[in-house]
Amino acid sequence: MSPLPTLHQRLGIALPILQAPMAGAQGSALAIAVARAGGLGALPCAMLAPEAMGEELATFRAATSAPLNVNAFCHASPEPDPVAQARWHEALAPFFAEFGLDIDAVPQGAGRRPFDHQACDALEPFRPEVVSFHFGLPEADLLERVKAWGATVLASATTVAEAEWLEASGADAVIVQGLEAGGHRGMFLSEDVTTQMGTLALLPQVREAIDLPLIAAGGVADARGVAAVRALGADAVQVGTALLCCPETTISGLHRRALQSEAARHTALTTLYSGRPARGIVTRLMRELGPMAAVAPAFPLATAAIAPLRAAAEATNSGDFSPLWAGQNASRCRPVPAADVIAELALGV
Ligand SMILES: Cc1cc2nc3c(=O)[nH]c(=O)nc-3n(C[C@H](O)[C@H](O)[C@H](O)COP(=O)(O)O)c2cc1C
């Protein structure tokens, strides 16, 4: 009897290395580079309108016949809450005054879209081989549509309970996201950040609890990290921060410089930039309001009022109000091609 295919064989990739989808930080260029290097490229869709998703997918398909992971968020859109909004604006008012900006002119808008039928319509013609979700899974009818085109479904878990829920709810493999990870925590069963564990603690506990293939994410940046999570039961790794300074990403020069500086040694979870906990380099906004201040409105409503502050500060070359997403291990953030980062990680497979 031939042995069961490994996860990466099932996904159709040479290496058990997945590029983390990073909304707002990359598009098809990074996915193409990683795919050509033998990993699984990813296209984050949370901040893209359906037309833009189609364009990015077409670019990827024209460049390579490798499989693609398309990533979406599945949060519930919050009800408008004028009281919470007023409190948020009040907290930000001194900063608006400092820049001479009008807080009443803040545009309305969510900033990040949950996965819906419109997004599904845009993806379906391309039949992405892998679809991954952050913040749980979409409604059953949407999940069925994705599975009907043959996609392998991945989803992030940040606790043992979330991994068990994903296994019971139809995920094909689980991304185990440790607390070191950059960007948004995928947490969806609890809002209590005391439930969140580092990769070293979480991964073996999830390995004991469920039978699905596991992908370790959070703090993996080099060959030793890959070997370590493989030893703890991971079938593959997902790497984000270590790829952020590659020329194929779309982050600002300011973000790039911060990642390669002493500042990157200071990261924290913050709700201020979106409404949900996410890890980034500590900024003035985080220091002055407190990174987890209760005054931030529900995800994703915090983003709109931060945008004018961010733009005004960035115009003076300051990242004081910018979400400088980064994980705890930025040691490999360098301006080298993504293929080089993948080649280094592959030494630990
Ligand atoms: C800039 C940035 C943006 C991210 N955006 C997403 C996203 O859109 N969807 C998602 O599932 N995960 C997102 N993540 C989290 C990654 O999938 C992954 O969990 C994380 O990068 C792994 O930890 P590491 O950053 O230490 O490698 C993002 C991470 C970063 C650093």
C-alpha cells in the first residue's frame, strides 16, 4: 500500500512552506515569487473589491501554473453604534487637533470585507486550489460553494478549542497561529487574549487534540524554526513577517525601515488600528492610548478614523499612527528576493 500523501503533496507544492496571506502588505507579485520557489503563494482578499480580486487572480494565473491560496476574513459585520463611534472620535480628537484635521470629516467605511457571495462569484471562475479563512469559517452555503470547486479549505486556530471547532466544522487543515505572529490574531471563539499562547505551547496541544494536518504560524523565520515546528507535529509552516521586506511586497518605505530597525524588537497586540487584536511595532498611538484600549470600536470600524491621522503623519515621514504589522521574529526582514527566504526556510524541512 502506498503511503498517504503529505499535506504539501495534496496541495500540489514542492515544499511544506506556505506564504502567509498579508492583506494590505502584498498582492500577486509575492504569491508568484513564492510559488516559483516551490512554496504555496497566497493572495489576501480582505481589503480587495471583487474586481480587484479577479485582476490579481488573473495575473497569478498568467504567471504560473502553480496552485494558489486565496485568503478571506469571515468576521460578522458589526451593527453601527453611534455612541461607540462618538467615544472613539473623542479619544482621537486631540491628535486630529494637532494635525489641524477635522474629525467630523472622517469617511464612513468598514475597510475590510467579510467573505460573501459576491467575493465567491469573483473567485469561482479561477477555482483557487486552496482557500483559507481568518476569524473562523464562513456560513455553510459559502463553504459548500468553495468546496464544490474542489478547493482545500484552511483556517486559523489560536486555541485548542478553535482547532476542535474547525475540525468539526469542515476545515481540511488547521493553521495553528501562535501569539508571536504578526498581524491579526485569528481568534474567533473568545475575545479573551489570556487564551492566546505562543507557538511552542499551542502546537503540541493542538496536535494531541485533533487529527487534521497542521500548519504552524507565528515566529518561524529560518530553517531552525521550521525544524522546530516540524518536531512539534506541524505538517507545514506558514511564514509572514520574514517575507515582509522582500521587494515583492507592497509595504511603505517607513514600514520597511521600521522592520529592519531596533523598533521591531518592540511589538504588542493592539486593537487600535482595526478593532481586533493584531501584532505590530509599538507606535505613538499605541503608547498614548494604551494598545488594547477599550475605546476602540468593533472590528473593522476603528480603521476609518485612523486613516487621516496616518496619512498626515506619513506625509512627514512619521509612523506614529501607522499600523506597522510585525511578528516577534523580524530577524530575517531583509531586502532580499522572496525566493531567497524560501530557500533558507527549506533547509529546515
Ligand atoms: C502584515 C501582515 C498582514 C497579515 N494579514 C493577514 C491576512 O490578511 N489574512 C490572514 O489570514 N493572516 C494575516 N496575517 C497573519 C499571517 O497569516 C500569519 O499568521 C503570521 O504572519 C505568522 O506569523 P509571523 O508573522 O511571525 O510569520 C498577517 C500578518 C502580517 C505580518
